[in-house]
Amino acid sequence: MASDVTGEAPLSVTFTNQSENSDTFEWDFGDGRKSAERNPSHTYAGAGVFTVTLNARQSGKTKFSSASATIKVEPGPLAKILVTPETAELLPQQKTPFSVKALDSSGN
């Protein structure tokens, strides 16, 4: 299992399975994606905090071992600033609302 990891999006993480005597693996990456590989890699495209869980079983057994780790993905470097509306013509003392949105290259 990966130790707790923090990094910028997109963040690629390789997980190491340390379970013994297991041959069935159920990885849940916490972002809706799953894997049955022994030692998977996964890329987190968006920012957020994700709990990764591994359930490992031995064939024919009902017992399983479980482990988890936390992955914190932060927005990447600033790539774009969106201002809405882009232009506005105002008379003196007139006001208009506008919004500003900052995005990284992954849209976070």
C-alpha cells in the first residue's frame, strides 16, 4: 500500500500490495475507480482527498485483510483565469457584477 501521499493534479500513484498468501485483490481508489491488479498504478485527474482501500483474500477463504491510505490531490499550477462578463460598458456610478474563476490545466 502507498503511504499517505500529497501532490498536484494530475497525480499518478503506484500502489504496493504487502498482503501475504492472497491471490484476489480489490482496490478502491476512492474516486469511483477500482482495480483487481496486485500492484496497480492510478492517476487522480482532479483535486480532492481520496481514501484508497485494498481488500486482499486467499481463494476459498472468507477472511480477508484490509489496508487503506489517504491521497490528497491539490490543484496544479494556474493555467487560466476566466472573467465573466469579458467586457462591460458602464455609465459613471453604474455597477455590474462579474465573476472570476481560476483553473489549472486539469480544470480544477
